Amino acid sequence: MHVKRSLPMSLLGANLLLNLLYSALGGVVVPALLEHADPVNKDVHLAIVMTASSAVTIAIRPLAGAWSDRTTGRFGRRTPWIVAGAITSAIAVAWLGQADTVIAVAVGWLIAQPLLNIIESPLDAVLADRVPERARARTAAYYGAGAALGLAAGAVVAGITVDNLSLMTLGAGLVLVAGMIGFVMLNPDRAVEGLRPHRQPGQWRALWRSRGFSRVFIARALVVLGQQMVLVYLLYIVIDRTGQNAADAGRTLAMVVGVHIACVVAGALAAAGAARRNRVATVVVATVVGALGLGLPILIPGMAGLIAYAVVSGLGRGAYVTSDLLLLLHVLPSKENHGRDLGYFGWATLLPQVVAPALAGTLLTLSAGSYAVLFAAAVVLALCSVPVVAVLAERTRA
């Protein structure tokens, strides 16, 4: 299988755009709209809206992938879903930007987030479908770097345009459509003729019984849960360590996150060579480096500890993104069901994001507000993932 030269950079760009929307909307636009609609109860509304949208997304993610697996026609399996998802998402996002009541914001985000996932599931499958194993390391690194850059860019763009959200959401939707249409035109899918066979009952159970898939899933969920527990409270951690007010702490947080994202991108690109030679060993090393970074704020006080965390955990997280994706693609059990299987694997990220705020809040309550406990818990969770995935070493060595 030959990899088209434009595909790695195209995947980087498409994933950057998609994650830019996720970051801008979920991190800035929805909270800002809820604040405008009901400043007094904004926290409660935000928790309800985000929990509900996550629940819908958890259901939609594997379905979108499975639907794309079964799609036939001249445009192939993935292209119709990527384009349709982009157009419908753009409409939903533009409508969300006009929302001025809590109900309107809730409905808008409950529609927009699942529609964005209708793009993501088939987009993930493009990498599995079209990139042979010998070329996956570099492509996976580009794909992971695109996600990290998109998350950072989304926060920046939304923060700059927060005073004109209706214009920003309209523009973001149009850019998303243009970007995804550009992606499928540069990288056309192969036509799929005839009827695809019906799925046999019980296939999804066989997926979870797959030793490789289930172990990579559990390990990813543990790592993401630890990371999210820290990220959810990072602004408060900055305030606690620096004594700054909320506005100054927000600027400090932006600097810390910027350093972290830069290191994530560097780690993702740097790990490609090692991951190509030995996927599991690179995942293990990246996990340990990330855990070390999460532990540094416990040992180093003040801002120095946060900068050390941003750099070391960022490098580890970036290397983990590349090597873990490469390992996942290697252990997928069925070439015919890449979309569905990658959709289910998305739960390894979505479920920890739902659980992390409640778990972190419980730990803070039990520890009388000690943020060091969050870092310690994240270290333990990351290290617990190592033996889960390490046993796959002999089976997956390239």
C-alpha cells in the first residue's frame, strides 16, 4: 500500500481543525454563553450540559464509526461522513453562537458535540485504512501533533474573540467545512461497490475479548484519568502556588499550558523513530516520563514545579500519543471494522473526562484541599497502566 505524500500533513491539518473546535467551544464558548445567560447558576448549568453532551457523544462515537464501515459508493467509506459531519456541525456551531438562554445553549452543544464526533470517528479510521505499518509512526506523530496544536489554538482563538461569539462560531464553522472538503479532495477515498455484509451478532464482544485491544484501552483510560484530574483544577493550582488573583493566574495558566503543548508536539514528533522500532517499550518509557513530570510539582514548590511539570509531562505525553496510537493500530482485530473499533476506543478518553472532575473533587475533600494529592493520584494511575500494556511486548515488537 502506497501512502500519498499529502496524507500525513493533511491528517495533521484536519485533526488540528477538529480539536480547535472542541477546545474553543467546550473550553470557552459554552461557558461564556452560559455566563451571559445565567451568571448566578452558571457552574451548575455547565456541569449538567457537559455531562449530558458527553453521554450522548459516548453513544454516537462508535455508531458513527460503524456506519462509515458499512458505507458503499463512489466516494468510499469515510468521505461522505467527514463531509456531512462538517456541514451539519458548522450549522449547529453557528446556531450555538446565537444562543442567549440556558436551554438554547444546552440544545446547541448537545447537537454540536456529537456531530463533531461524526467527523472524528471516520477521520481516525483513515489513518488505519490507508497507512501501512511501515509508515504509521511518522503519520501517527503528525496526527497527534495536530490534536495538541488544535487544542492550544482553539483556546487562543476563542479567548481573543470572546466578545463576538456569534461571528467567531460562524467563522469557525466555515473554516471547518472548507478544511474537511479540502482534506477529502486532496486525499480521495477508494470507491466501494456493492453491498457490504451484515455484521454478525456478538462481534462487539469479540472486540473486547481481544487481549491487545482491551489492554491498550485500559492503559489509555488510566493515563487520561490521571492527566484530566490535574488539568481540571490547573487554574486553581496556579492560584494556590502563586497567590495571584484570577485574572493574573489566567495569564500564568496560559503560559504554562503553552509550554506544555509545545512539549507535547515535540515529544510526539521525537518519539516516531523509537515507536516504529518497538511500540510497547516506547509506550512504557513515555508513560514513566509523563508520571515523573506529574510528580515534580510535589517535590518542587511554586512556579518552578509547574514549569517542570509542563515540560517533562508534556514531553512524555507527546511521546505517549504517538506510540500508543501506533500500538492501538497494530492490535485492532479487524480491518473491516476500523471505524467502529476506533469509535469504541474513543471511550478510553471520553469516560475519564466524565469521571475526572468528580473523582478529583472527592480527593480534594478528603485531603482538605491538598492539590498535591491530585498529582500523586495521577502518578499512581499512570504507573498502574505500565504492567497492563507491558505484557504485550513480545506480541507487538516490530
